[in-house]
Amino acid sequence: MTAHPAARSLARLALVGLVAAGLGGCWGPREGILATGSSEPALAQGEPTLLVATTRRPVAGGQKPWFSGERGRGLSFARARMAGPSDSLVQRVTSVVTGDWSVARVDTPQSERAAETFAETAVGKDVLLYVHGYRETFETAAVSAMELSRGIGFRGATGLFTWPSGGATFDYAYDRESALWSRDALEDLLTALARSPSGGRVHVVAHSMGSFLTIETLRNVRAAGGEAAMAKIASVTLASPDVDIDQFVRAVERLGPDARKITVITSVNDRALELSRRLAGGVARAGAADREKLAGLEALGVRIADASEFGSGLINHDLFLTNPEVKAVVKRAVERAG
């Protein structure tokens, strides 16, 4: 029996709501985010500094939330000064609800030579570049970047590439288009880092829809600049990639030997990607594909880290931030690259 149109509409709304709750796994308070490294990110002078490259539109007046979910005129660079965890009892209790990190202030963004300035600011340092996923605000993405960096004890410059996510439940389509719209800007940033005279190397960590943006950009970088353009990209970790598995395999094929730099964190228990698959007409997502599909990636040199056994929650979409064993996968990928 055919369902009434109104019932089908309600079902779609419910499904999208569940997708939003799952795919927005980076934006809420998290448990188990503990910094294990003691070093300060590059440029920290009393307060940790996050290097920000963004295609978001800056908020007028330079006030919180600093960058909106709207698209800017191009790539901008800014330094975000982060407020870290406190040892006080009040702060420890508060952090259970709000998270350990927050953005204290953001320096005035600059749009001229944004990619080059980012690279020049990080000169002499390795760079950990985080690319966030769906339904993220600037601040939640910044917090995730700092949590990730401290969680793996990274000792270089911590960077964030943040694209114009609408940050709302029904913005999935807008977010996907905005991610693709940001490919050229991310390519410019990676190219600037590749051309920098610094000896530093780049470690990219992308989550969910950010993996879609990242793999498509790397494909362009490789096509335009060959091995030389990819030389400084030491490792690429794609956590729960929300990417059509067939499209993902095709993109990896185009990377040639650079595919060996990629680690993919997957989980068959990722409920967010299961819902994303349903929205995509039943096509499996790379972050939740079966072993047969993943074997094709391994044949190309990609490392697969199956986190299924660690997914005991309802959604299991951001295990790379919340689970110590899965977080260690990111750490090993960075250390393996040297």
C-alpha cells in the first residue's frame, strides 16, 4: 500500500533530523577529550594560537561568532586565540557541559595573500590542518581542531580550514555545495604550503563531509602539480568520510602513489553515515562501506582503520575525537609520516 504524501514528508523530515544529529557529531560537548601533549602550538605567547584559513564571511565588527555560515568573497586568514582548560573545580565542572576549549578572540582577518600568509606564519613548523564536517559553526570547528591537536600531542602549528557550513539541521544540501565551492581555496592553501621554503610538513585530518572536500581537492592538487605539489603533504587521515564509495575510489586512483599517505577510519556502526547512505539513494559511504569495497582501497595503498568495535554509542560518528583508541590512529598516522 502506498503511503500518504503527508506521511512520506514527515518521514523525510524525521530522517533529515536524525542525519543532522549524527553528522553534526563535531559540534556538541564531548566526553574524553584530554590533551596529552605539553607543547604549545606555533606562535603561542601565553595563549594557544590556531591558524585559520576560511571561506566564511567575517562578521562585521570582528565580534563573536567572528565568522558566519555565509560564503565570503574568497579565502581569508586569521589567528584565533584559544582559551584552554582550567584546573579550577568550577571550570572542570563547566567543561563537562561546554567542552574544555573555547575561542577567546580572533585577530582581524586578511584576504590579500591569505594562503601565502598562512604558510609564512607556519614557516619552520609542521602543520596539522583540520577540515571539519557538516553542521559546524566556526567556533565548534575551532574547538575540534584544538582538541584534536592536543589530544594527539601535536608539536607543530595547528591549523583549521573552515568552509561555510550553515550550522543548522536542514542545511545538509547547502553544506555539501559550500564544501565543493571551497575546493579552489583549499587547493590554494595546500599549494602555498607546498611552495613554502619551510622544511615543515603538512598533516591533513578531515571529518565526514570535510573528507569529501579534502579528497576532491587533493585530486586537483595532484593533477595540477604532480608529485612536487604533494611532496609536503605527509599524511591524510579521513575520519568517517561521508563520500560516495565509488567516487572515493575513483579519486584515490587519480592520486597514484600518494594514496599510500591516506588513512581512512571506518565503522559499520556509524549511524550518521547509514542515514546519509539512504539520502544518497542507497550508495554506500566510504566511512561505512563493507570489506569488499574497502579492499579496493587497500589495493591502492590506503590504510583502513576499522573502528567498529569501539562504537558503543547511538551515533558513533566522531570516534576520532572521543575514543582514545581511535584517536591513537590519527596520532600513529602522523608519526608514521615522520
